[in-house]
Amino acid sequence: MTRNQHPIVAAEGVPFLLLNGFVLVAVFHWFGWILALAPLFSLLALVLLFRDPARDVPAAPLDVLSPCDGTVLSVEPTDRGVLEREALRLVIRVNNFGAYTARSPIEGKVLDPRDNVRAGSRLLGINGLWVRSEALDDIITLFRGPRYIGAPAGFIRYGERIGQGQRCAYLRLARQAAVLIPANATPLVKKGDRVIAGKTALARLRSD
């Protein structure tokens, strides 16, 4: 099922594209096509940066999908999970010229970390998405990027239900995504694999 509202570029990038397009037209009009090459290449780069292609989300409710386009850097167990429990941790190097929007790995309820501090949450002060499935599996995605300008901008509210593969945040200049999955899940990718947001399964949750 395709879930996408902006099949060409992300809404956040439209003002930048319009401004760049205006500069391109002005430079071409006043100075000619040679000098207009610079804003033309800039416009093409912005289209690549903010592109938001439609994705066909697979019908696999137990699969944990990749939240972003990129390359798997590591797949390893950890006892330092956000919820102070063992987890399977997958780290992805974000492809900044891939899709500009992050997608939810699973279907479930978006939790507010401020309501779960007593449960041991370390999400406060970290840019992340916390989704709890109907089977009470917690999947947490943490993004890291340049300070102040690299933080993803979420457009899903706490308490809302989110669909598997649904768009949930603008990635901006995020460099890495760490996905924390229940420790008993089966990993489906390995280091070096390329993954596609909302399409590639990172791991499979247990059905019991």
C-alpha cells in the first residue's frame, strides 16, 4: 500500500525550491545562461535532497521496517537500550540524498518519553520515535546529526496511532539512525546492506 502525500518533494523543501527557482530565473534574465548554471545545479541538488518518493509498504506486520534510506553500519545486541533492557541495536548511516522523510518501522501507538521516565526511559533530550505495537513490542528509533540543524522535525503527535511505513518526520541532515528492537527479534539484514525507508525489513518480531 502506498502511503505518501508528497510524491515529488517533501513539503519542508518547497520554500527552498521556490526561492532557488526565483534566483535561477533572475540570474538567467539579467546575466545569461552561463552564470545561471550555478543556481541551476543548486536547484537540482535541492530536488535530490528534498525528494520524497512514494513507497510500497509490504504487508508484513511482524517486520520492523527501515525508518530511512541508507546503509547498515552494525547489527548487534546491547544491554544499554533506551528502556534499560536488552535489545537488538541496528545502526544505519543515513543517505542524505535518499528519501527526505523518515517512516515508522511498525504500526502502533506513538509514546511520549516524558510519560515514561519512571519506566527507565532515556529518550529525553534525544531525537527519537517510540512506537509500541498491539503486542506491546517497543521499537525505538534515534536520529543523530549536526547540533541545532540536524534534528529531524516530527509531524506525528504523541498518543496517535501510526501505520507501518507511514511518514512521520523530516530527516533534515541526520547522519545516523539507531533502531532498538526487542532482543528476541530475528535480524534480517547485516552490515553493509543497503536499506530503503518503509520497504526494507530490518528484523522480524516474534509472533507469540
